[in-house]
Amino acid sequence: MSSLIPPDMNRCQAEKPNGHTFMTLGGRPGRERCTDLPAWLATEKEPAPDGQIGSMSLCDDCRAVFLKQVGPEYAVLSRIERTEHDSARKEA
């Protein structure tokens, strides 16, 4: 059984297209991790075939895409509570 990567409370864990296509000059099509501060924690409702239940942090925009792709039945979404200390750290 592989170990799960824990949720990152400082950076959204969703991967987004990098903006390059076969038509753009330079760069290689691919995906890159979102750099926004997460606001949500998504936890799978059902375990995967290996028996593990995964979770990941998502920003507001990536949460909307996540819900569109997998639907609201797939995971429990919990708001990440922030303190003033958390906000100051992101702005620095």
C-alpha cells in the first residue's frame, strides 16, 4: 500500500493545464500545480481500491472545477478556517 500525500494547507493541490498546446511556440503542454491559498479540504467519501481515503486542499476556483468534474457526491468538502497569522504568512 502506498502512502498518501497529506493535504497542503499553504497551497492548493489541484493541477491545472499550463496554457501550452501543440499550437503554441515554446513550452510543452502539461499540467502545473495551482499556486493559490487553499480554502477547502476535499475528503473522499469512499475508500479507493487499496482501502485508503484520500484528501486534498483546494482553492475556491479549483473547488468549482472539482465539483463540475466529479460531482458533489464524490467527496466531503470542509472549509479551511484561517487565522490572521495564516493570512499574513501568505501575503509575505
